[in-house]
Amino acid sequence: EKGGGGAGRGKAAAEEIGHLGEDRGIRKIAFDSSGRPRYWLKDEHERFLEALTIYEKKDLDGIAKFVGTRTATQIRSHMQKYIMRLEKNATKKK
């Protein structure tokens, strides 16, 4: 399959990332230079959350292996954004 990774998944892949854009319909997926989707797919994020219950937050390589489709650097970035979002939501509720 040309384009590697998730290229060619089209509508199915776009529907998987619906949780990122809630109710905005299907959007085009941007791919990084390795052919992987730029944005996290729902199943990747679910594996990330499960990995956080198994591994220490500092074990980026372990979490990356568990997720299976992201590098340790991508895990670190996703974790930073995820924690910031949790903190932001916690302060909104107060």
C-alpha cells in the first residue's frame, strides 16, 4: 500500500478520530512523515490510558511498546497534553 501506515484507510480512519472533533463530522486525516496518522486514534488513546494503569509514567518505552503505534517521544507529548487537559478540566469544575 503506497503511503505506508494508515494511508488508504480513508473514511474508516476518519470516523475513528471523531472523538477529537466531537460532532464536527468526518475530517481529513493528516499523516506524519512515517505514514502514521498525526492525530491519536481512539483505540491508541484507550491503549495509552490502559498502559498508564500498568506502567509508571516515567516508563515511556514500556508505554510506547504497549500502545504499539507510537514512539516514546510521541507518548511523552501526548501525556503532557493529557495531564494539562485533566488539570484544566479540574479547575473548571471548582
